[in-house]
Amino acid sequence: MADITIYTDGSARGNPGPGGYGIVLLSGPHRKELSAGYRLTTNNRMELMAVCVALEALKWDCCNVTLYSDSKYVIEAVNQRWVFGWERKGFAGKKNPDLWMRFLRVYRRHNVRFVWIKGHASTVENNRCDELAVAAALGANLLEDTGYDGI
């Protein structure tokens, strides 16, 4: 089993508005950065999308992952186990069910520990994720967030 460290961040301008995510994956001497921007989305969707994409980027199952995020929305939903209750209730009345279902599929393939970190602080990799997310949101080739329903 590989030991992976992941940093993620999401950003939206206007909320809703153009948004993006940034990811830094670290494993031993290896480093990979990922990002993408979307025409219309929300900050919470980008925070959760970043986590989904990061975990989906792992090449093997059963990785030991420490995932750092400044998103209390994501971190608390998992660490407080709320997302599992939402799942049992079919995500009734919850926002972003498409991303939460996507998250749970990939989350269950790994051993993931979530750690909240303060955003825009002195964490170098989190700041890099923010730079990637903002640059992606301001980019020219923005994607459509097909799961965003505008509600």
C-alpha cells in the first residue's frame, strides 16, 4: 500500500460563479499537480470536486492517504460521519448529491484520514492549491459543471 499525502482547495468567484480546484499529490519523491476551472459552480462544489478528483487520480486501490483541506464542509462531513447518514437517507434535501456519491465510491477504495488546515495561512502546499484553483477559475477554457443545478 502506498502512502500518499494530498492537499486540495476549491474556489469560486461570486459563489455561484466561475470556479476551480487545485490539487497537490505527494508520494515519496513524486509530486503531481492537478487543476480545472468551471464556468458556473460554487465554492463547496469545487472543494468537494477537488477531493474526488484527487482520490480518483491514485493509481492503486488501498492507498494510505492523508488528505489536507481547508474546507470544513468536506472535512466535517466525513470526520463527523454525517455523509454516511445522508447516504442512508438518499441525500434527501442535501446539496451536491452527485459529488457526495462520487466521493463515497472513491473514498471506499482507500484508507483516508482527513485533516483540516487553516486556509490562506502558512501551509505551503495549501497555498499552492489555492493558486492553482484561482488560476483555473480565471482560465480561458472553463468546463461546464454538469452537476450544478443552480439552486
